[in-house]
Amino acid sequence: MSTIKRKTNVKLSSQEDENENKSTKGSYQSESSNNVSRILSSSVSGASSLVILQLISRLATFGLHQIVLRYTDPATFGIASVQLELLLATILFLSREGFRCALMRGDDTIVVDNNNNSKETTVLADSSKGSVQKITNLSYVPIPVGIITTFLACAFYVRYATEETFNTPYYVTSVVLYGLSAFGELIIEPLYITSMNNFIFKLRVSCEGIGVIVRCIITLALTLLGAQGNDKKNQNAFGILAFAVAQFAFTLIMMTGYIGYFVSKWDISLLMPQKLRDKNNKEFWFDSHLFGLAKTFTKQSLLKHILTEGDKMLIAWLSSTADQGIYAFVVNYGSLICRILFQPLEETGRTLFSKLLTNIDKNDEKMANSQKKALFTSLKVLTTLIKFHILLGLLFICFATNYTGTLIDLLVGSVWSQSLAPLVLSAYCLYVPIMGVNGITEALVAAVATEETLSILNYWLIAFSAGFVGSGLIFMKILKAGAFGLIAANAFNLSTRIIWSLNFIQKYFLKNRNYSKSEAQELQRMLSLSNLMPRLLVLISFFMAWVVTFWSNEHIGWATMGAKIKHIGIGGFCAIIVAGITYQQERKFIQDVISLIRGESRLKKIE
């Protein structure tokens, strides 16, 4: 729920103008069947833009790290990539994540407000403008929250840093710069909420795209410059300062882009907080329902942060900075697909499910056809994405696990390929499909769960957190499994969360909504394991490919360039055979994916 409040004398880009023209057809309700396709199309377009953004961002960062690794010692790389990144993520996640979840799952009404002459000091809460103002007011809360979290987090990092870490050149300065960077992003949070609720993905893609490029250039330039003036310990003269300055520059670009866009194309005064009044003329700033939902999500975000960033916390606690650098190296490779593809799918999926399913259970009467279409479309999208993640996961499990050594040796040489890095990266490949399925299932939960359900989930997350920390301690401290143990603990944690989410999804879609017999059977079929899993012949083909590529890795290997070519050739041959079998067996699923990419709905007509 949001509004497009623009300056009428400013010419917008063609895509934004088209989005606004769609909005000007009045306040569109989810009951309209056409709007389901429109929301789906907008979400797919946004997902495509975010995937491209993440592709550029992660490939640029990945390429940068390959160069930086040659001029940076593992300890410095570990502090920058693990500890300082954890600081940034902690401040942002705790300050804004709960409010983002709450403010992006409201009513799907979009209102165009060109009346800039209103002198009213309060807004009627139950009006369309009031619905928008509720979100606008709450979107500013992360800023004061961020002041507190930034100060506490930075103070903690300085006060409780180990002697080795604290004595790293420019450590305190870097902590301050990362803290300021996080707070800078929180300042533009109201603008981010507005742009995402109105599907203005182009703004985010542009700002983050330019910011990532500038961040990479600054990091590389300062690292190369620092390498020319190495200190007595042969450490880079700038070290972690190069990463901190680059991150601060990234934030400045984000702030400039968002503020510049809204100042030039929108009436920024209409995005300011304004008092609301109810039917009894009682004035207030924050809607109690939305604020309560935001507080529930914020509590949940604390627990999720422990689970999401727990690997960095554990390895920062239980390992040396050199070990942290090795783990950061593996994650740098293993998380590429997660950042490029999984994160955009999760973000846009959450927005899509929020818009489509907001009004499904608002009344007890028999569901309208448009509501049924929204429900079935959401489930179709969800099941398609789950199966996509499973197929993609099979590719990582059955192919990538046997090529990690080859990849690392080609990219960064034998220093890393002869270490445990290839084996740890292979283990990470087993973890990839679990991350994908967890992300999209939790997106559905975040979009539709009631405040009561979210409160129950918070207790479960406490249990998940305890299980993760406990298993991590057992694997890393007692069994001395190192990074392998950390990956195993993460996999166990996400698997338990997937089970909880799938149980919620089953109950949500099979809830008694006066379905016809055929509709209930179709829902059960869509949620069945046989619909989510690839066909048996596909699974057999992937398994046989793993056997062949495992044999090739063990007996041909990758020690020489000739061996690498043979090993890669065998994998390519197996991939062609598997692709052919998958296409023949999963043709309907592939058509569904293509339709989803085009923003179409391949659902049977619902009577």
C-alpha cells in the first residue's frame, strides 16, 4: 500500500509513466482479475531487474576479490569481509528489516494524489490517503532506531575487539565509516519503501549498480596503492581502510540517487510524516496495527539475524582471523548464486505474495473468482519456484561438487586449490538448494502470516537459534570440523525452518474457504511432493552424472591444463545428456517457468 505523489510538471521516464498510468485508472482492488496479471507482470519485471543488478554487483565484487586477494593477507580480508560486513548487516537488519516486512505487505491499493494544495494538518486514517500516510509515518521509525543500533554496535566492535583485530591499522576509523554507511542507508529508508511499494525497481537498480561499480573501483585503487607502501610486516598500507572508504562512497551514491530522484520527480513534501485522525477525531502518528506488526517483525528479525549471520558470528568467535579469511574466500564463491538469483526472487516474491493475498481472508463470504485466481496464482508461483530451486540444487550437488578444485585452481592458483578450500566449497554446494527453498518459503510466510502466527514463529526461531548455536559449537569446538561443521550447522538450521514453513503453507492454502471439490483437489495436487520434485528419470540422470564426474575428478583430476580440459569436457557431455532428459521429462514445468518469466498465468479457468 502506497501512493504515487508526483510533481505534475515533471516528465517521467516511459516505464515509470506507464506504471503511473496503470495506477491512475483508480484505486485498484485485488478483486479485479486483470490486476492479478498486472501485479505478476510488475513483480516479474522487478525480479528481472534485481537479478541483473545482483549479477553485475556480485560479478564485479567477485572479480575485485580475485585481484585484491593477491595484495591482501587473509587476516585483513577476514576482518573486512566477515567482521565489518557483519557490523553493517547487523545495524541495517535490526533497524529496518521488521518495518520493511510490515510496510510492504499492506493493502494493495495504489492512489495517485496530485492535490498539492491541501492545507489540512491531519489526515483521515480511514481514507485512501490515510492508508498511505500510515506507511509514510512508520517508514521514518528506522532512522531513530538506527541512531541507537549504530552507536551500540560500533561501540561494541571497538570495546570488545581482540587485541589482534584492534591493532589492525585503521580499525577504529573503518568501524566508524561502516557505521556511518549503515546510518546513511537508513536515512533514505522512507524513499526505499515508497519506491518498492510502487514497483519503481529501476531506481534501486540504477543507484545500486552505480554504487557497486564505484565501490569496486575505490577498493581496488586503494588496495593497489597500499600495496606499494607495505609496512614492516609486509601488510598492505591501507588494508581494511580501502574497504571502509569504498563502502562509505557506496552509501553516498545511494543517498544522492534516491534523494535526487524524489526531489526532482515527486512532491517531496507529501512524503513527510503527518498526523492521522480516526472517526472519533482522535489524533495519532502511528497506526497501532501496523506498528504492532512492525514490532513483531522486528523481534523476529533479531532472531533471524542470528540465524542468517550466525556463521560469521561463530567463526569470528571461534576462529582466528586467518581462518576467517579462508571462510570468507569460500563464501565469496559459494554465495554468488544466492546473491545473484535467490535474494531478488525472495524480495520480489514477498512483495508479490503480499499484494496478491492481502484481501483473501478479509471477509467470511464465498471467495470471488478474482480472489481465487490470486490464491491459485500465488501457489503456482510458489510451487514453480520451489521446483526450480530443487532442479538448480541438483545441478550444484551433482556437477559443481566435483569441479570446485578445477575452478579455484584456474581462478586463484594452487595456493588455494591445494588447501581445504575445494572440499569446503563442495560442501557449500550441498547447502545451496536448502538456502533457495528456505528463502522463497519464508517469503510467503512473511507476506501472509497473521500477527499471532508471527509471534508463535518467534518462539520457534528461538528454538532454531539455540539449535544452530548448539550444533555449531559441537561441530566447530568439540569435533573440530571447522568450516565443514559451520556449513552443517547452517544446513540443519535452514532445514528445520523449511519444515516449519511448508507446514504453514499447507495449512494456509488448504484452509476451508468454501472451495469446490475440484478446486480443493487441485490445491492438494499442487502442494503434493510429487508436484514439487523432479521426475524419477531426471533424478536418476543427475545421479549418474555425479558418478561419472566424481570418477573423472578422482582419476583424471585437474593438476595440468590437459587434465582440466578432459575433466571439463566430461562434465559438459554429461550436462548435455541431463539437460536433454530434463527437457523431455519436465516440458510442462519449463513452459510454466517461461510463462512466469513473461508474467503470464498458466492456470485453468476457475469457475
